[in-house]
Amino acid sequence: MRKKFTSEKAFSKKKFLASVRLMIEGIKAQPVIFLCAISFIIFDSIVFTSLAVIVNKLVTTLETGHPTNFLAWSFDYKDWIIIGICWYSFYVFLEFFTNFFASLFARKMEIYLRLKALQHLVEIDINYYSKNQIGLTMSRVINDSSNAGDAFNEFLINLIYAITSLITMTTLLFTIDVELAAIILGYFICMTFVIWVLFIYYRRAIIIAFDIRQNIDADITDRLISIRVIKSSGTENYEVERSKDLHKTYEKKARVSVVYQTVLNVFVNVFSWFMPIVAILLVVGIRNDLNPSELSILIVTFSTACYNMLYGLLILPTAMRGLTRLSNCVMRLNYIYNSKSLIDFKTEGEIIKDVNKIEFKKVKFWYPDEPSKIILPNFDYSFKKGKRYAIVGQSGVGKSTIARLMLRYYDVSSGEILIDNVNIKDLKKSDYLSRVGYVEQDPQILYGTIMENLLYANFNKTKLEAIEASKKAKLHNFVLTLPDGYETILGERGFIFSGGQKQRLVIARMILKNPEILILDEATSALDNIVEKEIKKELDHLMEGRTTIAIAHRLSTIKEFDQIIVLDENGINDVGTFDELKSKEGRFKKLYELSLIK
């Protein structure tokens, strides 16, 4: 977990503007709902604050015993009571739709931000995931998108309410008594200034605490993803104690934010509720020359107006707190949005009709963040259509890297990969990968039903075809033993399946796909010998007429391959058939004799 939070401490102008830009994007996506929310908020606050006018007229009517005029009409106290009830009912009506449209916009904003993040995450190259915790990324996508929507809602409603209340009440007070209104306004401005100063410290404390908590959330997510390691190691108590230590740091920083929040709330509550008293004292002290009836009317009017201004003052810290949460969440989401892909995937690239040749020309590869560590030093080879190729060698010589380069996980650091004389970078990615079938050592299973997993990326296939593929992969009989059959929900990462069953499912998915190019990275490594032989027959049938590239550790799987490519730390060490390589001195023979690959 990180110990410093220098990039997220300050609530800078740059971060604020980033929040504004992203919110404008969200507003453009839902302009009608946003305008409805804004309109109802403004009308709601005006209606609420204007209740002071009705109270003033009602008190004046009761004190004088005569009807009071408003615009072109005259009303007695009964009329003002009815008007007050109707006006308050109208306020309740507006309050309902204010909250409805504001909450609806918050959810729309959440969905917009989340989909924007998800779109970027699935489009960015895989290098992003090697540098970032999956738990932290999930926290940003799920929590920050939701919190940003709620924070925007909190900020927008309360800020507009506070501003409208201030403008409406200040206008009303100045129409009644300029001198008293100026004093009340000055008191209000002074309080707002003090609140802002206190809020600056509270804001910084809450940002740091939030940062620590999110990193803890990410850490917990990553640990739970690796729950099998914890269970198999018997380190449950260690994990609990470790989590307690992490939370001590959070508790310490959170305590600081709680102190500032308490001071802020106490100040606002004490001095805000003191505001009507100040208004009464000012009226009595400055306007003591008025008769009792006029004085009482002025007291009620000013105290009511101050109460409405008080409400705006009370919700001002809430608006600022919403702005802080919003800026913090958007800043984190912008980390995802602004992450640049190292690979330029062509959405409108070239489409090839058939794959006749795959050519690696002087290919070298190193990870972008570690250019000094060369993973694949030199690979120069051509794969021809319909042939079966095996790549062997000790760990770390770049066998799986070749497969990943063909899958566009990464681009070559030097050299080029040509598909029928077209650079792989210039191909339309979706079209090219639709021709490739891939089975890796660690099978990737999606959360969902068995049938959904089989049909993934095979969306034009039928369930009957999926079942037939399952039979060929020797998975069908096991599925029939499950209560829900093919509708059985697989847990996260296929939790209820064994390693061999996962591998069979992925092989069935590939059989269903029926691709032109097969890339097998230890495709049968998790299968027992009997099942491996059965599936090998289906794979051999599938390989016919297709270009197959297999990364192998067991010689039993590659004896009948057309060519075996032996890699070492300098690149290609040797090439030949199984019998040729086994019978001559070289690295392959040593590996075979030492049973490093079987």
C-alpha cells in the first residue's frame, strides 16, 4: 500500500477544472434530465424562501385587523392561511420532483462515468493491468463512479438552494429595510468566510482519508481474489492482523477529518441558530421608534427571512463537501480515462480473406517499462498454413511471449509480424482475432452459466452446437451431473470447476469457434493422461488444414508435429521434427533426456 499521497492531497484548480469538464460531458449526455433537475431545484428554493412573504402578510393582517394588499388583490387573514397551505403544498410537490430528477440524473451520471471507464479499460492494451492493482481499478470503476454521481447531486442541489435562498431573502430584506438587511448580509458573509476557511482544512483531511480507504478496499479485493492461496497457506490470522494494521493508518487519518468536521458543524449550527436572535436584537435596537404592532411585524419578517437564509447557510458545507467528493472521485476516474494505450488498435484496419502465412521478421521484444530486460532476443521464422508447429525451451526464453504477440497483447519492440505480407498492426483487430483460437495454461472463465461461457465470442452459434463442442472436449458428461446442467452458474473465475474442467471448457469454446489459427499454450496441461489422449484426438482433428502453434512442456503432445522450434536465451537454437531433434546432440535432446518436457 502506498505511504504517500502527494498527487491527491491538494484540491487544486487543475483537478477542479477536470471535474467540471467531466461533468459537462455527463450533462451533454443527459441534457433534458439535467435541465429538469435544475429547473425544479430553482423553483423549489424560490417557493420555499418566498414563504416568508406569506408569513409577513399574514402577521400584518392579524396585527392590523385589516386585509392586506398583494399585487392587485386584497386578502384577509383567512385568505392568507389558505394561500399559505396551498403554497406549502406546491412546495412539497416541487420538493418531490426536485429529488426525483436530481437522483435520476445522479444515476445517469454514474452509468455514464462507469461505461466510459469500462469502455476504456477493455480497449486499452494489457500492459495497463500489469502496472495497476485490479482491486484498485475495480474500486475506481464501481465506487468512484457511484460516489461521483451522488456527490454531484449533493453539490448541485445544495449549492443552488443556498444561492437562491440568499438572493431571494436578501432581495426581500432590502425591500423592507435597507440598513437592517445590509447588517444581516454582512453577518452572513462573515460566517460564510469562516466556514470556507474551516472547510479548507477539513477538505484536505477527508481527501487523504478517502485515498487510504480506497487503497485498503483495493488490497482487500486483491486478497480475496487470491483466497485459495490464503486457505492453502493457513494464513487467515495473518491476513486479519495485517488488515487491522492497515486500518490503523486509516483510523488515524479519519480521526483528523472527524475533528475538522465536528468543529465545522458546531460552528455552523451555533452561529447559524444565533442569526435569528441577532435579527431580533437588531430590529429592537435600531427600530425602537416603531409602534409595537409595526415592530412585531418587522421582527417576524426578519426572523423568518433569517431562518430561510439560515437553511441556505446550513447546507453550504454539504455542498462544499459534495464538491470535494466529486473532485476526488473524478480525479481517480481520470487516471483511467487518461491512461494511454501503448498499442494502436485499428478499428478500420485491413481485412484479410485467408491466412496463408504468418511471418516473424527479426522480432525482438521487451516490456515497455523494462527496456533493459529483453524477453525475446531474436525470433525470425515463418509459419505456413495447415502446418503444426511446436515451440519448446526452458522457462523464460519467450515461448508464451510469441503467442501473446500474435494475440496483440503487446506489439513487437523491434522487427515486424506479417500476416500474408500485411503488418499485424495494420489489420482490423476484431476481424483478425476472430480467426484465432487460444487456449492458455491458466484458463479464463467468466462469471455466468456454462452455456454463456461456451458461447462467449461465438455469438452466432447455437446451443446445440455448443453442446456438441462440449461432447468433443469430454465435458458434456460432467455437465449432465450438475443439477442445472448447462445453466449452472460458474463462480468467479470458474471457482466450482477443477483445473482440468476449466481447460476442457476453454477447449470446447475453441472447438465451437473453429478458427483458422490455433494457439495452444500448454492446452492439456491440467488434464490427466486418459482424458488428455481423448481430447488430443479431437484437437488433432481440429488441427487438420489449420495453422497450429503450440507451446509445449510435454513431448507426448508434439511427437507428430511438422516442426519443433527450440528456443534458448539467444533466440532460435534449433528447428526440426521430433525424431530429428531427439536423435542429434543439442538442447532439445538434453531437455528430453532430463525430462524437463514430457
